[in-house]
Amino acid sequence: MTNVSENYTYILECADGSLYCGWTNDLEKRLEAHNAGTGGKYTRSRRPVKLIYHETFATKQEAMQREYRIKRLSRQKKLELIEKGWERVTDMKVDCCFTKEDQWFRYRVGAIIVEDGCVLVVGNEKENYFYSVGGGVHMNEKAEDAIVREVLEETGVRYEIDRPAVIHENFWNGNGAYDKGLKCHELALYFLMKPRGTKELNSNSFTHFNDRETMHWIPINEIDNYTIYPTFLKEYLLTGHVGIEHIVTDERT
């Protein structure tokens, strides 16, 4: 049925009619695992499941990125994808991100959110560091629209833009749970957001790879006690700034 040297993004229809999206390098074994109750918490209580759609990719990273994009689609868009296929679906929300062999590039927006002397950062289940609120810009999306959308998706509340703050070119050799073995290049626009006067959030956020994210308010005067990426954020938050700054970070070794 499958060639295990390939990688797949797939959609299952569960017994209750809901849809489940995942990725694998062996469709047949993964489907058997789902129906045996060992393929994931969501499908365990919704068996039997059946495979109704899949796409094939050359690398694990491409399949995982595609999984993330499909999961962000509405049910209607998922059904349209299943019926018509990728090439014929309109208004697909695709990040400006691509992987070619071991080279990875992303166009990103980031938010600098400060309330009562604390900066908002994000953590997740897989990594032992924090990072800025934000994410990939969609194709044909303005950066200003992207950051408002990303902040809302991750925090559950709507922040307004104060001003553009930093143009950041970032280069590193991946060694984490999500980028291991990749030569990474990211171009990011950072926006300073207007304070709301409260730290209350309504977050229900997940990473590209469906790991839960958590929001953290870190006192700026204690920021040196934490590992935060991108690395320029620490110095930036501890010093005064006006206008837009261009910062290049090259951590390739």
C-alpha cells in the first residue's frame, strides 16, 4: 500500500463523523495503529476510522508542516480539500515557509507584548526555552494583519499594534525537537503591541506539530534568568528604542 521511504499527511474520518489529520511515513501501519487504539488519544475513542485523503512528501518536515496547515482549516475547507484536492481548493491559508532538503526558510511576524513590567513569551511541551508570540505570515497576507491574527490565535485576546519595532534576520543550525538537522533562515518583522492594562489571556494554542503551548509573563528585570529566543529580545527589552531597528543574528557554527 505504501512506500515507507516516503512521508504522508493524511486525513481520517472517525466513527462520529469528525475528521482527524496527522502525518506518518507508513500509512498502512499508522491506520492499523489508529484502529487498534494506539494511534492517538483523539481517535482512540472514535473508532473505527477510515483513511479518506492523503498527500505525499519527500521529507518529514514537509509532511509535518502540511499537517499543521490542514489542521488550521475549517471543517468546510477540509471537506473541500478532500473532494477537490490541493490544486483546486481556493483560499488555502499557507504560510510563507518552505523546506528544501536540509534548508529551511520562514517569513515570520513576532509580537512584543509588555504589561506591568512583564513581557509575554511562549513555551511548549517539547522545548526547554521560551519564544515570542507570533508565527508564519500567510501567502498574500499583510504583516500587520498577520501579527494581529497570530496574537489572537495564540493568546485568545485581540491586541492592537503600537508600531513596527524590528526587522530581524536570523540564521541558525537546528538542534531542537522541531528543527533538528536543518539549516534555518528566518526573516521576521516584530511589532510592539499596545498594552491592554491586564495580563488576563484566553489561550488554547498549539505548535505547528500539535504540541500544547503555554503563555508566560516574565518580569523584564529578571529576563536574564531565562532562555528566550530570538536572543536579541533580552537586550532590546532592557534598553530604550525609537523607530525601526534592523538586527541580524547569525548563530551558525
